[in-house]
Amino acid sequence: MSKKNKNKYVVYSTNPDYGNESEYEESELLDPADQLLEVHFEKKGRGGKIAVLVKGFVGPEEDLKELGKLLKTKCGVGGSSKNGEIIIQGDVRPKVLDLLEGLGYKTKRVGG
């Protein structure tokens, strides 16, 4: 098998309702009060630089990017939003926690 086709699988099922859906549809946006966002502190893999990661967002990618942009603007730092998580540069975890709670999200401080 070539490297290109190594991780592609075909799954057959006799169940007419079978699918690889997650618990929530991607297009379905949960109310902020129903979401638990984990706010992580991370230095590994970033050349010793500090970053804050926000994980656990459920909703469309556009809403994730919009929330990431709001957090970056309010904190005055850079970052990115992709793969279901928001990365904020710098040690701004208390500010991120306050902003998310102000928007109505449930938050959990994880790590250091």
C-alpha cells in the first residue's frame, strides 16, 4: 500500500441509520450555557513560548473563528482558531476565563 492510501478505510453496514456522526451536528450551535470550555496553559512544542488553549467548543467552524477573533481582540494578542480549538498567545488565561464567563460559557481551568 502506498503512503497516500494507507489511512483510508471503507466501512460497510447493513444498518440504514449508520453514520459517523458525532454527538452533535457540526452545524448545530449549542447555547453557551450548555457548553463546557476547557482553558489550558501550554508551553510544550512552542519553543518555550506560552499559549492558552480553549478546547471543547461545539458548533460550526465559523463560530469558532468568530469567538477566537473576539478573544484575541479583547486580550490584545495573536493566535489562531482551528481543529475545534482556539490558541491564544501569551499568559492571558485569567482574562480569557473572565471573557468566556462574561459571554455565558461554563469554563474549567485545566493545567498549571
